[in-house]
Amino acid sequence: MIIILKPNSEQQNVAELIKTLETEYNLEVQRMDGVNYSILGLIGDTSALDTDPIQEKEVVKKVMRIQEPYKKVNRAFHPDDTIVNVGGFEIGGNRLALMAGPCSVESEEQIISIAKKVKAAGANFLRGGAYKPRTNPYRFQGLGIEGLKHLETARKETGLPIVTEITSVDLIDLFVDKVDIIQVGARNMQNYVLLRELGKCQTPVLLKRGLSATIEEWLMSAEYIVSGGNPNVVLCERGIRTYETFTRNTLDLSAVPVIKKVSHLPVIVDPSHATGLWWAVEPLAMAAVCVGADGVMVEVHEQPSEALSDGKQSLLPDKFSKLAEKLRGAAALMGKTI
Amino acid sequence: MIIILKPNSEQQNVAELIKTLETEYNLEVQRMDGVNYSILGLIGDTSALDTDPIQEKEVVKKVMRIQEPYKKVNRAFHPDDTIVNVGGFEIGGNRLALMAGPCSVESEEQIISIAKKVKAAGANFLRGGAYKPRTNPYRFQGLGIEGLKHLETARKETGLPIVTEITSVDLIDLFVDKVDIIQVGARNMQNYVLLRELGKCQTPVLLKRGLSATIEEWLMSAEYIVSGGNPNVVLCERGIRTYETFTRNTLDLSAVPVIKKVSHLPVIVDPSHATGLWWAVEPLAMAAVCVGADGVMVEVHEQPSEALSDGKQSLLPDKFSKLAEKLRGAAALMGKTI
Amino acid sequence: MIIILKPNSEQQNVAELIKTLETEYNLEVQRMDGVNYSILGLIGDTSALDTDPIQEKEVVKKVMRIQEPYKKVNRAFHPDDTIVNVGGFEIGGNRLALMAGPCSVESEEQIISIAKKVKAAGANFLRGGAYKPRTNPYRFQGLGIEGLKHLETARKETGLPIVTEITSVDLIDLFVDKVDIIQVGARNMQNYVLLRELGKCQTPVLLKRGLSATIEEWLMSAEYIVSGGNPNVVLCERGIRTYETFTRNTLDLSAVPVIKKVSHLPVIVDPSHATGLWWAVEPLAMAAVCVGADGVMVEVHEQPSEALSDGKQSLLPDKFSKLAEKLRGAAALMGKTI
Amino acid sequence: MIIILKPNSEQQNVAELIKTLETEYNLEVQRMDGVNYSILGLIGDTSALDTDPIQEKEVVKKVMRIQEPYKKVNRAFHPDDTIVNVGGFEIGGNRLALMAGPCSVESEEQIISIAKKVKAAGANFLRGGAYKPRTNPYRFQGLGIEGLKHLETARKETGLPIVTEITSVDLIDLFVDKVDIIQVGARNMQNYVLLRELGKCQTPVLLKRGLSATIEEWLMSAEYIVSGGNPNVVLCERGIRTYETFTRNTLDLSAVPVIKKVSHLPVIVDPSHATGLWWAVEPLAMAAVCVGADGVMVEVHEQPSEALSDGKQSLLPDKFSKLAEKLRGAAALMGKTI
């Protein structure tokens, strides 16, 4: 960490600041004097140090961090890729995770039928929402525990591991018992109470990027889980909020190479929620694979126009089947398989 | 709601759509044919209707809502201002709510000392965090229940009602018991499980705007609480995330007249968190009063440079005292008092 | 266009509005009465109609457009893809445009040397800036006409057509004389005086998306050029401004399928300026091809650390050569060649 | 400027970098070694130094600027407020600039009539567009030189100095001859060719903030004008582009105290264009005065529903008259007059 001192600061105040840093924070301080500014360099572990109080000191012009605030998820301290093992399937390795299914579980028949179709097409995970966080209090909020049971039945029928979203801390035991990957949705990415509790289990967590989260904040949320003891985190880019309104959100595919550069965690992409436009899903899924993502999550629905939520962005099973075929080509180009 | 049909649609498919809308959704449908497009107008209550499945129909080009999706918090259905009564103090009336205090409760002495000072300066509410949602898992997370108790002591000493942030559903009973206004922070604005439970109590809720929430989404979150049975919601604008980095967030003061126009709920402004710059708090607090806000929330700390969180944006008690004096002038200009 | 009337409007005022629309704007008006709202549907050509004055009428609640405001660049009225022919090379067809070169032309030797290297690697266009719009008035502003001459020399040596940015109307004649594709930079995307003049020549124009332009605004800028008489417009996505700061801008690859859906113009992608990070260029260029772009524009520099501008995002010729090799694979996957 | 070196860098490469900085850039370099990182501090004038090539050096992890890149408009080097004198009226002093008038000049009668009314209400400047930059090529583009002449006539009739927008370099002589303040619109804020030429005249320039310009970029655009020799720059905040769609843009009132802190230039606020909602103009104009702005620019139109552009955001003269009355109260509160 670097501290820029204000010009013409009282030397006694600077000396006090240095003393505080040395004694209270246990840091070594080096001083460098320039023409307009003097600088203090702090040597030691500053990752837990809150910069705001220092910023407040009368003699301080600016505090600049050098190191990233995340440690456990930082590639600098963990150079090898993390592979998240879900019942034998390795996310982050050479196989592409292809997660498919409806936005919401609507009935046992529906989810089993779709599960069979997406499996036949090549999906290796089944997704489907049982607990739905909805902006509108008057809309369908999901089947809840019934939905979870239907997902379990679909898993039994097809062998596909299941991914579904959690909305509250008190559901964790239930999810650990029933679910293969616990999804944390964009709106809960900074629900730190939930993240902290998920750090205490070992079930893999799919951590969606918050609607307006920076990549650093997203990694800090992952840090909550990993530092709590659960290393099995898979990140999921799902679009960020921008001024553009044609697409529901703006899919930030550059986040994939950035995550690969600064972190060791696997990262997948959800083009369905990002755009809200079914016809944009195929090209963006292809792009996601070719930008280096470890998987793709796609909404599939048998009759999108009847879907209880998010129909506009769902593919019909036929279209998904063609997409999966194209993704196999893209995977091969990247030296991977599905 | 209006449905724009695609040109050259099969008339049979259109007839089926109309039938679905009439029988399944119980709406009256009126049709209008233009040169390039035909339009269906839906007559009836469409507020709970999910537009996505309709959007998906083959014959549909676009679905356009005419009515706002919120009802209980909509001024159209509730023309009079809501006044939220907090132990006799009426937020939303002619007195300006002036909420002041530190970001975090750090000790009993600290909070009592500040409470006395902000009261002397003219504050009518004491704010202070006991449970802190922090981006960084390694930083101070608040004193928890100890902090709540210190706040109660400070209230006893000064008579100031207390406002503090809740972070989890399982704290609701505790907060209802101890707190005068329960604050829902920006990161929990779309924690629908929490909102729904807060709708079951009668304690006033201060609902901060999410970092990237539209005004409509913010009102939909208020709708969760009010439709659940708790009409005592005060909104709080605290800055939105934009590309500008000089200020921490961009304070959206235009949200105040917009809220006043479309909703009947009171709305206050927090310039401290919005900017993260103590020297910008005074001018923006003045602006907040003059734009028509029902109150202002300001961070005050005795030694900002020692604050365990958010020191950079806190005012010293002296500065707060001068600000309160200026705000009295602004209140008078607006026909209000503090 | 649809006009929603306010409830309980004076019938005489509504009648006046209808009369104005019929007589002044020459539109047919159909009326539909609902329970809460009445609606007017306007039949006829409303594309040049300014909605604001209508919005202002006392009886009007809201005006909703059904048709896009762009016509010449709208795929609805021009279903076939536009192919822009640049000296025999067809942008928008089955060959991928691969434009490469330095941010700035620095000397004749430099641009010839790079031109030869990028041509050997597979590039089919040479890019390089002679007139540079710089945020900082104290930095290198380009070689100007000398730079243009160096580009011409490089074209003579290699046969590569040249693409370079224009910054002012009075340069148009010079550019038409010397350049194969005139680039309009992001900062000039809404310089309507410049666009209108470019509509009067036939030289192909590469129109970069403005830093905060919506897709619709971008197409409206293309409409200025095409409606002026120059159909040879190639769009270029180069990243939009968002709150994320890790990358310089956020590359919006979803814009590519959207453009393909609503317009017939070709569209290419510039991952170098979008991210400002050389190591993100390769994955994003791959993604651009696989999302369906008609080409890629890449910065290449022999010694990036000496570049007079934008070195941080440039590839060394060797790296570019490897990228071109990979792009050939991606092109093949998409049924294209380079 | 500070350079963070990569850990384990080759000492010879570091030595070369230091030598380059000392000899080519004429800087003094101080080195500081920490546990994980070594740091170079650069002493000397680095304001014209391009950081990108340095960033590119193999041994460099990060380059951090300490000083702002703007100099002439920086309060650090010019502590006193700049007062821009327009025919005796001092913008930036104790009188509030109140600029009012229609979006577009539509006829001589129209502009004279409005000019008289806004003058009677208290306006001290007349605004009106003669050259209009419009997104849509099919809409009214302004009366051009005829409009300028009408403005001159209105000035003769009322004595109000006139403010109007320039759209192109070749209009500068005309504007210098006829206009009191030359407005540079948001879309031209980074039209550096235009800015550079405006730096060569002495006519005051009203520089609107670009739609997605940071405060720093805005100041850099002002730097173009001031460093060119024209110190008479007035800044104008007019809303920035965000994800919020209720208002046309988001008025960033925090920009006013920030500008006052870091620059000495006067700054005014345009709430009409920012929101696009006439009923939000009054509260935001009040807020603008109370946040410390040096003036307010307001659209006024006699029959907003007939306006050729931007009617939705215009006030009727009566409403403007009431607004001016209220602004006098706000000005008094701030120790100013109108």
C-alpha cells in the first residue's frame, strides 16, 4: 500500500502517522520525498487493513492499494486452476459444463421431460428454479420444496446432476441434502450472511455475478465462501446492468479472460438471462466457449410461450439440440469436449 | 397492456391468442388494424400478468405495459402523502427527519457521546450500524447484538429514536423489539425473503435504493413490504452505480421529485454514502432538502480518522452542527422545520 | 405509433388532438376505449414525427413508438445483407475482414514494416491513425497528412487497403482521395455535421459505436450517412462505458447478433480498444468471430512499450501471427475464410 | 507518478527502465523495496507523460498517477475562482446566471416574445438553438444563420446576452461575431478539433458535460480551450447516461462541489435536458442553486406542445416566472442574488 502525503504537511503529524502504522498495524514504513509530494510505502500484510481511516488523516492526500484485496481466490497465491468436482464431472477441466433446463420447475412431468431431452442433446447438468426471487410480488415465486423433489426425480431418471438457486440461509441444509450445485443468484451475490454460511458446507456453489458488481467485488464474494472453508466455487457471468436497453443486460464476455488471469476459479456463462432474447443465445453461447469459458448455462423450455417465468429467453429443445451440436464444434476448436 | 402483432400473422393464431387472453387471463380484448401493424388492447387488471409468455407467441411483435406494475405504493391509487409515524415524529410531514450518527457502533461510550452531540446540534434520529454488510470478509463486521444494546442505551440517554440496518431474516424479532426504524441496506433491496418478512411487522422500514436499482424496481421492493401488510415504508436515495469514479456513487437527486410524483411514500437522502467524500456532504444535504426530500441521513464521527468503517465520508460533530444550522435555513425556504 | 390518453380527459381536447394528427400530420387515427385508459392508434408514416410535442398535450399520458426510427439501415425494409466492396474485398460476405496495424502511424519505416508483417500473418486491411483525437491536449496528436502519405506508401508496398480515422469535415476530400475506408471514431459518432458530409461521398465508412451510444443511436448515425447517399457503411463495436474499471470499456458482443437481426449492415469488432489489455485481445477476437462478426480490428505494434499511443493494448507481430492462425480455425467453424 | 515493479524482475531490465526514465523523460527516479513489490517514484513534471508505453515494460506491474492530468484548469495551480465576464455580467461571482429560452429558435416573433417574458421574470441570459444536433436525420435541424439573426434581434430588444450552440469549426467566426456565449453541446465535448479552435478566440464558452464523460475528461476538454489561450470557460452539468430510464439522463449534482474543489472554473446546471421532464425542473433547479452552482439554464417555451424540439421538458413562461421567484429565495440562502 502506498500513501501519498499532502504537500507542506506538518512533519510531526507525518511522524505520528508513521508511528501508528508501525505500532498499531505492524507494518514497516518507507518514506520517499519528491518535489511536489512525499510518499510512504507500507511493507507487510495490508490485505485486512481498512484504508478509509488512513485516508482521513490530515496529512494524507491519497491511499493507493497495490495488492488485490482477495487472497484465497487470487491466482497469484494459487497458480493452478481449481477443478470443481461434481459427482465425477470436473468443472474447470477439459470438459465443457453444459447446464440446461427451464427457468422454473413447473411440474414433475415438465422437468422430467425436459431433463430427458436436454440430456439426449448433450447437456451434462440439469438446471431449474424451485425458489424464484421475483421483482414483482404478485408473480409466480416457484414451487419451493416440491420443485426440489421434482428435480431429484428428474436426476434419478436421467443421471444429470442438478443446479438450482437458493434464496435464504435457512434453506442451506435442505439444499446440501438434495442438490448437486447450489446457485447463488445475482441479487444475492452480496448477501454476505448467506455467503458466509455456504462457506461452511462442501457442496459446490455456482456464484452468479451481481447485476452491477465489479469483477473485484464478485471475487470478494467468492472469497467469503472459500475463506469460510468451501473451495468449490464456480463463477457465472450473466450480464451486467448498463444503459443499453435492447438486451436485458449486457453480457460481459471480457470478464472470462480477466477471471482466468487473476483467479484460479472456473467460470461459466449464462447468455439466456444476460440478453433475455432467445435468438441471441446461440451466437453468445458460441462466443462464450471461444472466449475460454468452462461451461455454458442455457434456458430450455418445451413451450416457451407457456413458461411461468422467463419464456422470452428460452430455447425449444430442438433449437437447444442444434446449439449443442454447434457447441461441440466450438469445444473442439478450444481443445475441449462436452 | 397493448400487444403489437407481427405483420402478416396467420389469422387463426391471432384468434387463438385472443381466446387465451380472454379465457385464461379473463381480459377483454379490443383489436385495431393499422397499415403495417395490428394492435390488441387488453382491458382488465393486468398487473399480475407476466408479459414474457405472451411476448413469446409467434404472432406477437411486442408487448407494451401502460400501467405501472406497483399498486399499493402507487400515488394513482393513493393520492395522499403517506406519513410514517415514529414514536410521534412524523416522517413525510412538515418536519425534516435529520438522522445522524456513526457508520458503525464501536462502543457504548462512543455512541452515547455522539448521540448527545448530534441531538444538541438538532438531529431527531440516531443512526449507527450494529450488523455491517462488508464487501471484504476480513474487515470489521459490526458489534452485532452488543451494538444494538449500545444503541438502546443511547436512546435512553437522549430520547432519540434509533435507525439501524438489518442483514438477515432471523434478526427481525430482535429488531422489532429494540429498534425504531429498521434499515434495509442497498445490497439487500432485492432480498425478497427479507422484504416479505418485514411486511409482516409494523415497525417502520427505511428502504435504501439498490446500487443499480431503477426507481421502478425500488418501488416494487417497497410493494413487497406494503402489500405484506406493513405500510410504514420510508425510501432512501443513497447513490447509484455509474461510470463516474470521482464520487463513490452518483447521488440521483432527481429520484426525489420522481418518487413524489409516482408514489405517496416519504423519501429521504443519504449524501454520505453516495459520495464517500465528507466535504461533499454539506452541499448535497442542502440540495436534498431543496429538491423536496423528507429528510437527510448523515454520518457523523468524533474522530473520523479512527472510524472502524467509512471514516472518509463522516463529518466531525462541529461540522455537523454547522450543517444542521444551514439545513434549518433550507428547511425554512421549503416551508418546513427540523 | 400509439397514444395513451389520460383518464377523464375532456372529450373536446381529445377531439382537437385527433384533428391535429389527421390534418397537420396526415395520419389516420383509430380510437380504442378501455376501462382505465383510452388509446389512439396512428396509421401512416410516423418516422419523421417528433413525439415530444404530442407528449406535451394535456390529454396525453404517454406516446409509444412501434416502429424503429431508422429506415434505410433497417432490415425490415432491406432484408438482404449489405456487402461493402473495398477494392474487390467484400466486407459482410464469406471472408472475414482482418484489419491490423498500429494505433498511430509513427514513421514511414514503422508503418511499412508492420504492414508487411501483418500481411504475412494474414491481415487483409492495414489500420493506423494519422489524426488522433486525444483526451489530453499535451499528448501526441498524430502525424497528420504525413501519416496519410506513409499509409499510402505502405499500401503501395503491400497491396493492403488502408483504414484510418477522420476527425474533421475539412479533411473529407483528402481522405476520399487517399484512403480506402474512412473511420469515424467513437467520439465523433454523433458529430452529425461530419456524418452528413460523409453521406455525400461513396468511400466506405467504418462507423465506430460511441462510448455510450445505444444500438439504436448507433444505427441512427449510420442512417445519417446512408440516407445522405452513401450506402457503404461498416459498423464497428468497440466497447461501451460501464461501471466496470478492470477493462477500459466493456465489449458488448451481444450487439453483433442484435445488429444482424435489425439491420443489414456488416459489423466488425475491435477488442483492442475495448479492453485496453493486450492479453484479452486473443480470446475476445475469437469470441467476436464466433458470435458472427464480419471482421476483427486488432492493434499490432513492433515494440509496444515504445508506442506513442495505446501501447498497452497492442500485440507484437508474433502474437498477432498466432492469433491470425487461431482466427482461421474460428472462421472455418463459422463457414468463412480470412 | 509511481511505478510498481513486478516481483522477481530481472535487475538489469529494471536498471534499463530507470535509465530510460532519467534520460528520455528527464525525471528523477527514487526506488523503494518492499517485501512483495518494489516501487519507483518519479520526480519531475509527468503531466505530458504517456503512461501506456511504461505500463508495457516487462518489469512493470502497474503505473499510478498522483497528479491530475489537467493543469490550467486545476485549482491547485490557480486557487482563486475564475470569473467569466460576459458584457459586464460576472459568471462565477455573487450573481446567479439564469439562462432561459426555448430549445430551438423557431421564428423572430417567437424568440422576441419569449425573450421579453423571461427577462421580465428575471432571466439574465437568453438561450435558444439555431444549429441543432439531432439524433434523427429526418427531424428539424434548426434555422441556422436565420436563427442567429433572430437571436441578435431579441438581444437588441431586451438587452439579454445570448447563448447558443455551435456544431462545427467553420461556424466559429460567425459565432464570435454574433454570440455572447458559445455553447459546446454534450455530443461535441470531445470534438477536440472544435475545442482547439475555440481556444484561439476570447468569446466565453459554455462547455456542457458529455453524456458519458467523467469529471476528469470534462476538465481535460476545458483544458484544451484554456491551454489554447481562452480562459473564459463556464462548465455546464446536464445529466449523464446511466441505466435509469425514468429520467432521460441522471443529473449529477455532486459534480458541482467536485468541480468547485478541483477546479477554479464556474459551473452551472441544466435540469431541463437532464431529466426531460418539465415537472422535475423546478425542484432540481432549486437543488442546483443550493448545491453551489453558479447558475441554472432552463428551457422555456410559450406553447410547449407545439415546440419543434424538446417540448416535453420546457416550462411555460408563467411557470418559469414562479421558478425564478423561488430561485431568488434559494440564491439569498446562498448569499447570492440573481
